[in-house]
Amino acid sequence: MRGSPDVYAAASNALADFTAERAVTCELNGKKSYDRLIGTRSALGTDFGTFMIESGWSGGWKRFSGGKHAAAEKVMRTDRRGLWGLSCGEDLLGSRKYD
């Protein structure tokens, strides 16, 4: 269910703006998760996940990133940038555990 503001649309729009008219690449790493291929997508050499977390439009998931985005996410939360600045409640990620 989407609330107001629609954080999914806001994050999607941020990624669309980032990738607009840029070549996007996908590099598969040969692994699978839930029967899906895993890889990284990037534009202009910047990984989508890195962009989304470091611009405040996503939370990091230590299990997959090893915590490499933790400092950037903390700054985004503190500065209330991206989704952290939207008025949609303190517990934005619900009961998900990202560590």
C-alpha cells in the first residue's frame, strides 16, 4: 500500500532522473538469489545502489553491501535528504532488518 507521500514514486523518479539519457550497463556476477541472476547496474560508472543510498533514496542492506554505505546513509538520515526528508513517519522501512 502506498501512502502520502508515495516514497516509491519519489525514489523511482530520482533514479529515472539519474539515468535519463545515459547508457546503463548491467554486469552479472554469476550468482543467483531466489533463482534470479545477480549483478550490478550502473550509469556513468556509478552503481545504482550506491547512487540511491548516497542520495538518500534508499536504505543500505549490510548483508549485501558489507556496510560500505552506512556512513553515507547516516548523513542522509541526519540531513533529512531524499526519502528521509519526506513526512512519512519515523519507521520508514517498517520492521525490515537491514543489518
